[in-house]
Amino acid sequence: MTTTIYNTDCIKGMADKLAENSVDLVVTSIPFGALFMYSGKNEDIGNNHDDAEFMDWSNFGLHMRFWTEQLLRVMKPGCNVCIHVQQLLKYKNQHGYMGRRDFRGAVINIMERGGFEWKGEVAIPKNPQAMAQRMNLHCLLFITGKKNARQLAMAMNDYVLIFQKPGECANPVPAIRDEKINPAGWLTTEDWIKWARGVWDDVHETDVLDGYRSARESDQEKHVCPLQLEVIRRCMLLYSNPGELVLDPFMGIGSVAFVAVQNKRNAVGFELKESYYQQCLANIAKAERDLLDDAPLLNLCKESEK
């Protein structure tokens, strides 16, 4: 197995480093335009201005179209792209009223216009009390219920959106255990039934890699918490075979590659921010050490481009 992480922009990186029809699965959490500070670099999609629609009239939408163009090129036909998003808030001082921005719908639109087929999604609920305390959301506070319950707006879910490149897959995933087909299958019929539900309400918000806070370069820097490891694991077991190539274009601190190593998949990723890139390498090295007894030939390729 090999894990290759590039310290470079993912759009340029995919164009330069990845061959056409070479990737078996993508699992990633994409940047949210103008919402969180990821880095100060021009290539950072998160630094682009967005608007209510996110797409045609914003730099964010334009940048994302460049991304989907490269993503469509490198994906194998019939293979899946799993994109983590969350719905966003509207604020009275910015948007005229307090409410919701349909980021989920914008991503679906961008991906479909980029040539992908939208196959499905799963919702991942969040704890409303924890969210109310963490973000001080007026719509979730108890005092709002006492004053005017009409202002209650339920806690925002996370989503994993499933897209597929059109065409026939050359190597289907026989993941469910079947003695005649796949005796070494990596998920059970019970897993299939459970994960086929449209809501994964058993994912713990704290099931993430350590290190994302220490990878911040300043106290002012804001960053979404890493994607939960169990979410990544389920996507990987459902949509890829051992030994296949899993891509994360926005690698962050390496959660997707970490799970790929654990589950004997090859991984490739791109991370623009140097501090996250260094933490990513440390996390992958830890996964490698944990598997040394079982996988003595595991190879970690560290490549940095400035």
C-alpha cells in the first residue's frame, strides 16, 4: 500500500499528478466559501467570495467548477465521490433575516453541472444543545422557546452527498460476505441494512483525529472540525475494494488517508496549508506504525510542493 500526500493546490495537483480515470473513490469535506479561514493563499477555495446562490455569480462557484472539471477527469467511470457538507446560516446583518443557506443544494447543482450523477445522501444529525452552546444560536436557545417558539429552527444536519461518474465500473465492490463470491468480505448483511438508512444517527461528533487544533497557525484561525472517522470508514467499505485508490482533494490533517491505511486502501491527497500538511504526515505515520505487524510492506510517500 502507498499513501502519497502533496503539499499543493488540489486543482493543479490533480492536473499534474493524477492520470485520467485513475481514482476509485473520493471521500472529502469541501471548503465553505467565505465562512472559515483555512489559509491566506489565493488558491484556497475557502477564501473566495460567495453569495446566496454560491454558483454563477460568485468566485466560489467559479472555483468549484474548475475543481469538478479535474475531478471528473481523474475519476474512473462508475465510481463514487462522497462529499461532506453542512447547511449554512443566514444572518440578519448580512442577509436581511436569520435563517438557512442551502449549501447542500448548491453543491448538488455544481456537481451535476460538472458531469456527475447524484446518487444519494445520508444525513448525520448533530446535538442541538451542544450546537446552541457552541455557536450561541438564538433559534435553539431555551429562552427563545419561552419568548416565541415560532423562532425555533431545528439544528442543522451534516450530509454526505454521493455522486458517481457516468459509465460502467470495471471492478464492482462485492463487499458483503458471501462464501461463493467474497468469503473475506469486509461488511456484513447487518452493516448493509444499517448503513442503507438515510440517517446515520450513531456517529459520535468527537470521533475525529487529534491534532487539528495544534495545526492551527493562530488563535484567530477558524476551521471546521475534521470529518468523523466512522463516516469515512463506512464510505470506504461501501464504495471501494482493498488495494484501490482513495483520493481526498482537501486532505486537512489526513483523516481519509488515516482510515485508508487502516483498511488497506491506497491513498492520495492534496493539502495546501503547510501546518495541516505536516500534521497529516504525522497522523499517517501513526497509522502506519499501528499496522506494521500486519503490513510490513506498507510504504508512505511524502512529497511536498511549494
